[in-house]
Amino acid sequence: MTGLPHGLLDREACAALDAADRLAPLRGRFLLDDGLIYLDGNSLGALPAATPPRLATVVTEEWGRGLIRSWTAAGWIDAPRRLGDRVAPLVGARPGEVLVADSTSVNLFKLLGAAVQARPGRRVILSHQGNFPADLYVAQGLCELLEGRCELRTVPPAALEAAVDEQVAVLMVTHVDYATGAVADMAGLCAAARRHGALGLWDLSHSTAALPVDLGGCGADLAVGCGYKYLNGGPGAPAFLYVAERLQGTLRSPLRGWMGHAEPFAFEPGHRQAPGVEGFLCGTPPILGMAALEAALDLWAEVDLEAVRAKSMLLGDLLVRLVDERCSGLGLELASPREAARRGSQVALRHADGYRVVRALVDRGVIGDFRAPDIVRLGLAPLYLRHVDVWDAVEALREVLATGAHERPEYAVRAAVT
Ligand SMILES: *Cc1c(COP(=O)(O)O)cnc(C)c1O
């Protein structure tokens, strides 16, 4: 089902969709240049207007005046759990199951290590080809550290379910593919893991705050996710981890720090893991980053995620249809699922010269990104994106491709960040 009007789609029709959009006022809660079309909120979310004053208060008042007293007086010490409880409803978790800490990669290492240790006698970490490389690297590093005690096995995404067997300690899946935006079948894969006694670990980096996620309802065991993408927590924002309550008494974090100790200020020589999800804390939380993420979570607390998903699917359908109608014969191929329900909040287009196309778009104020080898990735963050932005972005894309504007030699030189 699509909510797009039948018949001719023009810029006026897109403006009419904006006029009917109940989420439209939320754009005013972000600091965004009006001339910019930002299609990269899946990589670095935009800046909420509430964030700079919040950061200023934390720096000048809590740090500047409160100094070390702020660890208790300003609630700094509780921030990982407090923010975790605010992320929890976005991913279908209960209070006490989510912790905001560290980076996604570090959290993945902690949970993967704990999962392998909890399944002695099973040697396989099962994942999918095309998974985000960092996730595969973390698994490779863990296997190397464990000197052959475990191995990483990857299969095509469609073969995952059939590949779960009694050798698998943990099934590690990224819920929404970072490149194509394809959504994995969380319920089905969780059931397969359960049937075979494996643990299921989900990377929610491209799903959190982009679509409703139901970790609890699917029976997911473990998860990690990112704070700086759709959550809008700021560059390098702290990430989160989820440990289902039923597993909290048994899993042990391989990264033992004092913050994960049952009594950090007892200064005992041996580690006693804190009960509950706090046992997965390692070191001191980065309070400035936490403050920026908390300001963003205030905004998410007001937002209905079902409405966000509905708008995201409409924006995606609009983009796909406009590319079909207006850019045919220009060398683009859809890399995302065509069906909105199977697609996250992005549309990926293959083009042989994808990198140069992205660079030419950036010079026209349309910011997307490039994922090797050939993907032009256009993220659709429904809190601040308008339907006319999608129209204008496709017009810019059409103009670039039709005139060959992307063929300028300077676009061929790759920047450090693509
Ligand atoms: C963005 C992303 C990460 C990011 O990990 P960092 O530790 O923040 O660099 C991890 N996994 C996936 C699937 C991602 O999309």
C-alpha cells in the first residue's frame, strides 16, 4: 500500500503532502540550514535546537560550578541507566534492559564475548555476508583472541535461518542493512536461534528511531545500537546495549571495569559484576556526550514511532517513484527493496560512478553519502525531512546525470570520509 497520490507527481503534489504531514512541525526543533537537503541523518543525525543550551548548562553549571559534586547532584553517575531506560521503549525493551555506554563496536565486543562464553562447546559466530564491516572485524578479533575457540561463519542473508544449528553459539545480525536498507526478519531469526539453543545478537544501528523495533516481542537476547544516527545524539555519541532480563544473571562482560562492579567505591581487588544490565558498564561515562544524547531523547519521548515509520515509508516510496519516473535511462538501479515494509529509512541507488554522483550532489546542497563499491545512499530522517526535499533532491540527481556534471575530474579523488 502506498499513500502517494495517483496520477502526475509534481512539486505541488509534494508540497501538498507536506501540508498534510502531522510530523512537519518537528523540523522546527532542529537547527538546519534552510537551503540544505540533508539525506544523511542515517549516518549523522541533525542537531536538535535544544542541544546547544543543554550542553552549555552541563559545561558551565554542572562541570564548572558543581565540579565533582555533580556526579551525584546532577545525576551523572546514573546517566547510563537513565538514558538506557529512555532508549528502551524505542526498541521494545523494558526498563533495566538497556544501558547507554561506549561505542557500538565496543558494546558488540562485550556482548559477543559474553555470548560465546555462555555457550561453551559451541564454536560458531554466525553472521551474514554484507554485514557492516566493523561488526565482522569485532567478531574476527574476538576469535583471534580466543585462539581458535570460536570462528566467524558468514552466509548470504537469505541463508541465515537455515544455517543456524547446534554448533552456533551466537547469531549476529544487523537488523537494517547499512547499504541497501533491507530489513531482516527479526522474529523468524530469533525463533531459529531459540530452537537451536543459540543466542541472538542484533545490531540496531540503522533501525533505532527509524522504525519500531520489538526486541521483547521477538524474544531477542542481546542487541547494540548507535546514538548518532537517527537518534540525533551528535558525532560519536555514546551507543547502547540491551541484555534481556532473563540473561542478566548469567552473562559476564569480558571488559571488566570498575563501573560494572557491584560496588565501584568498595575498591575491591576482584571484580564482582553488578547485578542487572549495569554489569555491562566498563569505565567512566562521557558526560558531555551523554548530555547531548539526552537532549535528543527528550525529543524522541514526544514522538510516535508508528507515525515516524509511516512517514518514512511514504518518503521512501516517493523517492523510488520519482527516480523511476524522472531518472530512467540515466544509469541508476534500485539497490533497496522496492516494498516499503522491507526497507528501512533509506533508499540506495547503484550507479557505476556513484562516488562522483554523490560529490556533485553535495555541491548542489543535497547531502547523501556513498558506500563502496557503487551505492548512492539517501537517508530519509522523517523528523526533519520534507516531501519537497525529496522532489528537489531527485531533480538535482536528474540534472547531474543528464548533464554529466559528476564527470569533473576533482570528484574522482576520494575524501577520507565518503
Ligand atoms: C554505524 C554502525 C556502527 C557504528 O559503530 P561505531 O562503533 O560507532 O563506529 C556499527 N554497526 C553498524 C551496523 C552501523 O551501521
